[in-house]
Amino acid sequence: MIQEMAKDVVNAKERCMDAYEKAVTLQEKLNDAITLIDPSEQLETLPEGGLFHGVPIALKDNVNTKGILTTAGSRILSNYVPVYDAEIVTKLKKEGAVIIAKASMDELAMGGTNLTCFTGPSLNPWDTNRMTGGSSGGSAAMVASGVVPMAIGSDTGDSIRKPASFCGIVGVKPTYGRISRYGIIPYASSLDHVGYFTRSIEDACISLQALAGRDDRDMTSSFKEVPDYLGLLNSDMNGKKIAIFGNVQDALTNPETKEMFAKLMHALEERGAKVDVFYFSEELMKAMLPTYYLIANCEATSNHSNLDGIRFGVREKGDSMEEIMINSRTKGFGPLIRKRFVIGSYGLFEENQDKLFRKAQKVRRLIVNELNKCLGEYDCLIAPASNDIAPLLNDTSRDQLSDGYLIVENHMVIGNFSGYPSMTVPMGFEEGCPIGVNLTCKAFDEVTMFNIGKAIEEITGYKDLTAEVK
Ligand code: GLN
């Protein structure tokens, strides 16, 4: 889709204006953007050619855009207009992309519901009574509803791959260091990744082609050459070795999801793949979420200490500097963020650092060691991206602390612990709503990830899925 659009130069302007108008109309139903951007000005200065020539795109609102409001979904940044573009914005613009929206997100990218954005929740295009998932929910909704063929997201725990599952699209979190993070408002730096949503594997290949590459302004950016992902795309499964994530499969409680997943594994086998079940230590599985929370909250607390109304953010009144900071932070953040800062601060107290933060880092290493064992033998680790379709907006029925929930709904964080490439692709539908399957591959082996993803896309036939918003 992106390729055809980019080649269709004559219709570039009309296409982008149409996308913008569609975004404006759908905004009322989906609330998926924080800022809509009339593309007329960008269209005047469109460069010639490019992988994204005249292709409308959306950015998650934690991507800095020069002169355009960038809120990260938080009230405290509701007046923040950056003076520079993130590296990926520069790159995409050079390729001819046209930005039509800054998409809704969970506040500061914390959360998995998109209910915590200061402009209200974004709604699922397949069923507006349901969540998009988060934190990159607005970006996912804009792709799933057919407004744009690609939208940028960020993923610290599963924030691209979970909404991709709930919205029936492809969600890619490439290897740590593959895409520059310069100019992205951080959450937890050792886990943060930039990624994106598309509606097909081909588009996922082209997008990474445009986004990947070394950036001297991001010290975690890799020097590794960027392969020709699309040129290397090949869905032949002969000789591929696939490991089913046994702990996740066993913890599934939804029979429809179980069956759908089993059928898909069988189909991959029929195409020549060797499919086995791989088990992680159950202890480590249970430790996954607490480990994530500790590392993420500690890093977030440190990263966001500058959001105080003085250095950054909306300033509240106060008689002293301290009072201004306290008032600004109290009013500026929602309850979930404040809770996480309390946990983060506690983990960072000098007397707690060894027994909490550093211990979590050690457990993270043990988990990655197990993943390395698995990927030493297999090309990819695969599991459903969630037990169920997107929850209803008011759903509080699930026991989020049950062992099963902990495992099934949080396993994708392994891609952040390791930094390895991980992607969700559509797997099937339940009650008219989509659900995805997730695969994680070796570091910098996006080629294999796309190839297996392509085979899945061919098996399911779910390519260019677009929700008709009612
Ligand atoms: N849902 C996870 C959280 O609550 C993941 C967020 C993310 O990946 N940004 O933090």
C-alpha cells in the first residue's frame, strides 16, 4: 500500500487532504488524535520522490515535532511546543511523508488501555465500546480505521504490540538501537523502543527501511547496516524453527484463542516449519511483571524529574520554588503516574537500590538468558498477544493479579528486557473483534521476523484489514 501510494505522485495532495478530512470526521467517533495537522503547508514543500512520497502518516504524541504541540498525553505537557524535530520526523519528512496527526496515548506512555490520556480515551475502531489498548492506542486506531497506512508508536512493555492485537493490525517493535530515539519523550530508557503500526508486512518492511539507521545523537543507536527488508521478504517456512511459548499457551483460558493459535501453528508446520514447545522457568515468568514495574518506574521517576513546572510543564502557583514544583506535579499528573512515581522513588532510595532496583536488573538478565537459550535453538518465540479481544471500556472484571493473567497479558515485555525484535500480526476474530499473535526473534533479525510474519499473513489472509467505524 505505501509503495503504491508513493509511486502515485499525481494524487499525493488529494490523498493527504482526504486522509486529513477522514481523520477530522473520525475524531468525533474515536477520539484518537490529540492534535490534527492540516497538511496543506507540508504539501507545498514536499520533496521529490522518497519511500513515503505523499503518504499520510500519524505520530504518537511523544514524538517531538518542531512548532507543533507535543503533550505525551499528559496535562503537565499540555502547553509544550518543541523547538526541534525528533530524528525519525526528519527522516520521514525526507522520504516525503506527510504528518496529519499527533495521536492519543496513555499519559507519558505508561499504561496499556489508552484510558489515561488527558484528552480522554481513544476508542477501538472495530467496536467503539472497547479499548484500543495502549499506550500507543491513538496510532493503532488511526491505522486500523484506514486513515493512514503507517503510524509511529513507542513500546516500553508492549505498547505497540498489545494495541496492534486489539486493533487487527501489524505492530512492530524492532531491535533496541535500530531506530533512533532522539527527540522521543522518554519513559524508561533501558526499555524504550520506537516502532510503528501498518496493515501489512510489506508496509512494515518499507517503514523500517525508512526509519532504521545510525544516529549520532542517540548513543544507543546501532551502526549495523540496514538490510533491504522488502527485497529479502520470503515466506518460505522450510527449515524455520519456531518455539511456542509454552507457559503462555498453558495459561490461556479462552478456548477460541487457544484453538485459533493451535490451528495457526499447525498451518506453519504444514508449510515446512519445525514447531516445538519451549518452557521458561515458571518462577521467572511470575517475576516478569514485578521486574518490569521496578525497572520501568525507577527509570521513569528519574527521567521525569524535570517535569516540575519550572524546567518543563504547566506551572502552577506557589509561594516558593518547592511549592510551585509540588503543585505543578500534583495537578499535572494523573493518579496512575503519581502511583508509579511513588514506586519508582521507593525503589531508588539509597537503602532500597540493591534489594529492589539492582535486583530487578539481575532478574531481567536471568530472563534474557532463558530467552537466549530458546533463540539459540529456534528462529522465533511465538504466542498469542493476549488471551482475549480488546476489553470493554468499563471492564474491570479481570483479576489482574492472577498468575495466568500475569503471564498471558505481560509476556511481551521479554522483547523489551532483551531488546530483541518483536512484532504482533493479526491472528483471527472473536465477536467481530480482532486478536493478534506475537513473535520475538534474535537481535537484528527483523528479516526472519518479517518472513515468518508474511507466512502468517498468507495463512490467515488478514492483510490490509480496515475497520468500518460505526
Ligand atoms: N502496559 C505497560 C505499562 O503499563 C507498557 C507500557 C509501554 O510499553 N509503554 O507500562
